[in-house]
Amino acid sequence: MAVQLDARPPVVPAARHARQSRGHRLSRFDTRYSPYLYIAPFFLLFGVFGIYPLVYTGWVSLHDWDLLGAEHTFIGFDNYTQLMGDPDFWHSVVNTLGIFVISTVPQLLLALWLANLLNRQLRARTTWRMTVLIPNVTSTAAVAIVFAVLFGREFGMINWLLDHVGVDAIDWKANRVASWVAISTMVDWRWTGYNALIFLAAMQAIPRDLYESASIDGAGRSRQFWSITVPLLKPTIIFAVIISTIGGLQLFTEPRLFNSGTNAIRGGPLRESQTVTMYMFENAFAPHYNFGYGSAVAWLLFALIAVVAAINVLILRRLGGVRKEDD
Amino acid sequence: MATFTRRHLAAVALVATTALLGTAACGGGDDEPAADGPVTLTVDVFGQFGYDELYKEYMASHPNVKIVERGTGSNLDEYSPKLTQWLAAGKGAGDIVAIEEGLLVEYKANPQNFVNLLDHGAADLKGNFLDWKWNQGLTADGKQLIGLGTDVGGMAMCYRKDLFAKAGLPTDRDAVSKLWPTWSDYIKVGEQFKAKNTGASFLDAATNTFNTILLQTAGNAQGYSYYDTSNNLVVDSNPAVKQAYDTTMDIIDSGLSGKYGSWSEEWVSAFKQSKFATIACPAWMTGVIEGNAGPGAKGRWDIAQVPGNGGNWGGSFLAVPKQSKHQAEAIELAKFLTSAKGQIGAFKSKGTLPSSPQALEDPAIVDSKNPYFSDAPVGKIFAAGAKSLKPVYMGPKNQAVRTEVENAVRTAELGQRTPAQAWTDAVNNAKKAAAK
């Protein structure tokens, strides 16, 4: 298999000199195996920090595993059957999906709009582009604490402003939908700018002449946006949607810090804003310390993310296909 | 040249891979020499234990020991999962860890994680602790001592003098104590207070008050709350639980609660903004009030007797995890911190009430006054009842069950559930939590 993968001239055959032959063997070894070596660090890291915990979590989820206990009894799929009939788990799934939809849809639309603005000829363009990323580099914990105070029932600024326009105080933490909205605001604050920059990068890769010919044909700005920009951004939009899905369904820090005080991990007295990751934590750690049950929640969350991501991709593909036929 | 570059790259990749493997392999190797050299002892706590001065004194007399405290001021909800993870991982815990009495039960169920203090001469110290406090630290079979007691949570009622004056109520602590011999008297006073529209609520949150009433009622009755002493869940059959629940619902129905979820950001703000007039006050709460209300409120608070009769809420223990590399030194320090002298030091610093009968009789405690609380004679108020405190037995899943019942109280307080619905929730969720 001395196929030349590189552009080098064929190596001189035969063992004229021992040195040359050694070099030859080395270079064959190099061609064949070094690519694997290049990618090895990634797979090694992924193995240690990705595959191993995944498999181990699966193993734990098949046991009655008290975090502190010395004995772990194998119980097969009992944790999963129990979880399937656990209303609190499904409640947290609904919360997670609710927050995901309320946060992601406006976020991506807003990001698209922002990216479109940033793509125009602006003064101090780089400054604007950097500015949209600032919320993303602030610590999540800091953002969550500030927002939790803003959305306070009695001492919060949002309710104070609402009061000025004659709206009664909203108990943001004890009202299910209100808590979803508050948490979504936090998520959007952090991630809109980030997605806008991703969209912007993709927009800049769209050839200018497409827009030029469109303007010659008399297409306005918005027509250009919907007929050129958006269709050509499709792969990027799919990427952004999948990344948002993964992040959105694993939401933890924002809702956890939004709820302060005793048992914040429950996300409110009636679990108003408890996400799946919070439910996982509640079971695996305080106050239940049931590691097996918590691990089962983790695996179901994994399955849930895969399903939602697949649905998103299918929907987006369908949308793109329809548009092509229109054109 | 191309060959060279590629080979060069391959070498780099190889080095990187080896380095990674090396790092992974070395993950467990930070052992310190266990020789006679200087020893650093880590003490893990939550809230305020008030040990700073004691550390200084100990380090001065033990020049080879350095003490580092972690977790000061942290919430128990943040601290306990961390401690459990450290114990489960066999790594990361301090040489001494503080354990709150409600959580002690869970740790006692897995005593293999801790050093048996009875093997290290702790048996001689039995007389230094109130009997029930000593017994709480023992495993069910009585063969292992997990922790040495620090403080107990004798009960009182802290109140704002300025708000009481505004509502035309007496402000003197003895007169205030006379206002509420029982909880129904407390509610009556609350209604008078409410009628005066001071802009503040009568109490902070129903959950803390519920806990106080429950521990008091249970202590005065059978001596157990959610679990009986054979570890059966009795949340729905123990009259003490229902009685405490009903009293709390009366308080809620009278509209006396400010509904500031305890330990939340709003609760802390409400202290600062003088938004409530009374708070159920175990001894350790005085330190919390001072921290939350801040120096500006000094002299506006005072301490009266708690309605009902006595009761104990909280209190902690110091334990030495088996994973500690300096067990002998840690045990010695734990003995020092929990000695009568150590407990007096902690009381002076943060108001935690000693669990040592000698300390409770010491003039340093009996005659002590708290300047923040208008020079209230805290020694008299708390220490007087401490020796007759009636402890409440805690079952295996006490913390999880308590969480469910408290949340049910909270839903009734916020008007999300009627008291009857919330009670059904409390019982059902408590059963579910106990089974997990």
C-alpha cells in the first residue's frame, strides 16, 4: 500500500544505502500512521471526559446507588420505569421545553436581525460587533444574580416599572409562565450577541454580486434579505439551532440562581421553573442523594436532546425545501 | 521539507498525547509528606461558626499547625451537597467538617466515611456535652462516635423595637414576652400590629415559624416529628405535625406573613428595609440577623421569649473524615473547638449557644449581653432553657421530608394552594421523598 498520498516524487526503490532504506520505512510509517497520531489528542480527551462518564452514568443508572452508601444493588431498568411514571420529571421536561421555546425563537430572530444590521456599512463597525459579544463574556452567575434581583417580587425593578404603567406586581418566581419569561430573558441577554456574530460571519461569505444583481433587478433590502441572505444562511442557522437546543435543554445556572433561598434546586415551591438538569441534581445530590435515579434522568435528557435536535433539523430542511420550489 | 514538517508535527502530537496521559495518571498524586513538618488543617463550615479567635490561639500554642477555614457564610443548601460529593469521591473534604443535626442522620447511616472518635479517647469527653447532644453524635449501635457537638439551637423571638413602638405595642423585652405566652396570643398581637399599618409585616415567612412551632410541639410531646423513633414515616399520623401545621395556617390566614422566602435574596433585602417586625430566633439566628440587617439596625432589635414553651432548632457537630491525611492533628483541634472553652469563644463571636453544660454555667455566658440586640441578656434568655431543652428525633430522610412539608407551607402562604390542598401535597410528597 505505498500509495502516494502526498505530492512527493516516488521514493527511489531498493536498499542502495541502509540510511535511505531506513528513511523509506520511516516515511511509510509516517504516511500510514501519523494522521491517527494527530487526531489522537482529541479522541483521548473525548474518551476521558466524554465517553467514560457517559458509559459510567449508564452503569450507575442501573443500580440503586446511594451516593454515600457502600453497597450498590443492581436493579436493571427500575430507575427508568419509575422515572417514566414520575410526574415531577415530566413537569421539569415541560418547563425546560417551555423555557427553550420562549428563549430560542426570539433569540435567533433577533440575532438574525442584529447580524443584518451589523453587516451594513456602519461607522465604528468593529466596535459595534465587539459590543454585542459583551453579555456573553460576563459570568453567568453574575448575570443570573442581577436578573434575579431585577425580577424580585417586592424589591425588583421590573415590577417597579410595571407599577408605573399601572400593572400589578407579578410574582416572577411563583408564577410558572412568568418565571419562564424571566429566565428566557437572561438566556437571550447572554446568547443573542453570540449568535448574531455567527450569522454575521456566514453573511460575509455570501458573494456581493448576488446582492448587486438583485438590486439591478429592483429587489429591495427586505426582499434581498429573505431571498438571498436567509436561504444561503441555512447551514449556519441549522448549526445555531442545534447548539441552542443542546444549551437550552441543559439549562441549569440561570434557573438555579434565579431561585434563591432554601431548596432553590426545586425551582420554586411548586417547581415552577425547575429544569431537567435541576431535577437531575435534586435527585443525584441534595436532598435525595439517589445517584442511580439522577443518572437515569441524565440519560433520558440525552435522549430528549437527540430527539429535539432531530426534529429541529427536519423542520428546517422542510422550510428550506419549500423556499427553493417557490424560487 | 514537507516530510520534515509532518514528522515534526507527529512528534508534537506524540508529546502532547504522552503529556495528557501523564497528567491523567498523576491526578491522584498530591500526597504531602506526613512527617513532623508543618501541617495545614482545613476546616469546612457553613454559616457562622465564630472560630477565628480560637484558631489564632490554637496556632499560637501549636506552631506546627496552620488552620484554614472554608465555606464561611455559605448556605447549608450549598454546603451539604459539596460535603457529600467529597465523601463519596473519597477526596476533597477538609480535615474537620461541620455537620448540621438534620443532616447528621444521613451521614450516620454511612459511618465508614468518618473516623470513630471513640477510638481516639473521645469517650472521656462525654461529660462535656449535654446528654442528648452526645447521643446524637453516636451511630445507632452506639459503637461509633461521628461528631462532637458544637452548639444547640435554644429558641427565642427576635423583634424590632422601633416597629413595635410605631404600632403602639410595648417595646420592653419582658413586657413583650408577656404579650405572647402561646402562639394564639402571638397571632392576636400580630393582628393588632397589622391594624396599625406600619408598612411592615408582622413576621418574615411562615416556613421558619412552622419549623419553630413543630420542633417545639414535637419536643414537648413524643420527642419526634416526621419519623418516629423506629424510623417509620409518621408525617400524617403524628398529631404534633398537624398541630404545628394548623397553627401556621392560622398565622397565614391572619395575613401576618411578609412571604419573604427564607434565606432568599428578598428575605435578606427585607431585613435591610425593615419589612417585618418579628422572626423566630434560635440562638444561631442572632448572628444571621446581625449579618443581614447590617450595622445600621444596631439597637433596633431586641429578644423576647418565644411563644409556646422552649424548643430546639438546629445545632451542629464537628467530624473528622477518614480521608483526612492528618487525622490525629484534626481530632485534637476538633476536641479543642468543642471544649467548653471553644464553645464559649464561639458564643462570644457569633452567638452560637454552647452544648456543654460547663460552658452554659460559665459566667462568660450567663452574664453576656448582645450589644446589637439592645444589650439583651442573651446568656439568660438562651442559656436558661438550654439545659432543659427537649431534643427532637430525626429519621433517615428527615431533610428531604422536611423540604416537602416546608414547600407545602410555602404554597399555602403564597395562596397557590388552600391549606387543605397543601396538607395533602405535604403528606403525598413527603411519602414520595421518603421512598426515594
